[in-house]
Amino acid sequence: MIEKRFKNLDEQIEIFRYKGLTITDEAYAKEVLLRENYFFLNGYRHLFMQSASNKHYLEGTTFEELYSLFLFDRQFRNIIFKNLLIIENNIKSIISYQLSKKYGYKEKDYLRPKNFTTAPDKQRQLNDLLKKMKRQIRVNSSQHTATYHYLNNYGYIPLWILVKVLSFGIVGELYLVLKSEDRKAIADLYQLEPSELSTYLPLLANYRNLCAHEDIVYENRTQKEIEDTLYHQLLNIPKQDGEYSYGKNDLFALIIIMKRLLKHNEFYDMTMEIEKILDNLEYNLHTISIDKVRDRMGFPKNWKDLATIKRGGEESDEK
């Protein structure tokens, strides 16, 4: 096994230069590398490479351009993350309301196995999930302010409090093991099919984790594709071999999901923020075009039009 030894800032600069990256201000580059980490910054090199086989930078590519793409992704993550938190809170609130109303507000009531699906192929998943939720009750009974308050004062933890300490991933699992009528009642509130929401929740949880851990997001691809939507059709997204070229398992697929789950004004504001940072990145790019970045994101050229389409498909007056 080849050993990766430590390289100091001077050596990191030399590696970049050897691969063709233009660095005019060494002091600035060293400061950035010390704060941001060579490995993380180097993860944004791919769009600036001459080809898949030639790992050298396009002629004229500067350190500032590479860092601009890095900063763009950070800004994008922050925009996405805060809106994912809105969706996460909404989902948790709706699920806890629907289940508490139907099955009770004490954990001994709402965690009864009979409240969930009876499908044989879901029983192992259901049992594992109930164990996870009961473990969260034990772990957080004395560590989390809200759970401690309810347990100490009332002797139980209602679901609308428990969901606060459940991860988005666990909440997505919870939805999958609900009875079909409960999944439908929740999906109806979003004007979605239960199958669509079942696909969306794990993808949202995955992106939430990517954002929280500062992983590269702008070029992320998911293993599972989302179903075709009215928005694919309205935006006239091109097809290849009968499949839409954008908005299936790329970042634009996430944007479509968020369009369907956020309120119209929330999505519109998010779109304006994304447009602003894309414009700023375009200003800082010289070697590659912003179209190359958008294509890697899976964004069609008319992606902003999504903000002016209402849920029913009609165009909004808000421009």
C-alpha cells in the first residue's frame, strides 16, 4: 500500500503548479490552504482539468478560480441547508400531528406495533425502527431540555417532542412503515403520491447530511432517481434515450423536490439566493463558463423559471 505522507504548504503549492495551476500570490494561497485544507480544495479541480485522462489544469486556470468554486459550493450548501431544515421541521410536525391525533400522545400508545404496517417484508424494518425510537427516548430523557421537561413533569414524552431529537433519516424510515392510509394522509397535504414522498425523504436526509458535514454538493448524484414530474414537462427539459437529461438524480432533482415541499415564497426566495451566488461565481470564472458549472449541477438553462410556476402548473405573477 502506498503511503500518503504529510506535505507542507510549500509542497502543496508546488503540486498545484506542477499540475498547471497559476498561483501569483503565494502568501494568499498558503493562507487559504492552511484554513481550508488542501484535500478539500483539490476536490473542486475536476471542472478545470484538460480531460478525464489529462489531469493537468486548463491553461490559464488560477488559484482564485478554484477557490471561487469552493466558496460557491459552501454558499450553496448553506442556502440548501437552511431550507432543508424548514422541510425537516415541517415533516416532523405533520407526522407527529397525524399520528398523535390518531394513536395517542404517550409513547406507550403511539409506539404500539399495531399502529404500523402489517406487511411481512416490513416487519424487521419496523422492529428496528421502534428500537431506535425507544433508544432515543432513553438517551434523551435526561440530556435534552424538552424531553427532560415532559418526562419529569408529566411522565411521558409526546411524539411532537420526540421528533425533535430524531434524525431526519429516522423520520423518513418512520414514514415508510406507516399504514398506507396514514402515508396517504400525510402525502396528500403536500399534493404528492405516497410513493413520491417515500422516495423524497431519504434523498432529503442524505443531502441534509452532506450539507451538515461540508461535503461537495454541487455535483452530487444520487443512486435513486425521482419520478418524472409536471415541472420536467413545463420546463421542456430535453430527453436522451427517452429519459430527462436533468432533474432525475442530480442537484436539480433536489431543487424540484424542494419546490414541491416548500411554500411558494420560501422557494422563490431560495431561488433568488442561488441566482445571486451563481452570478457571483460567473464573474470570478475566466477559464471555464458558468454553463459548465450549471451542467455539472444538472441545472437546465431555464432553471429559474421553476420559481414562477405554482403547484398547479400555472405561472405566478411574482417575477
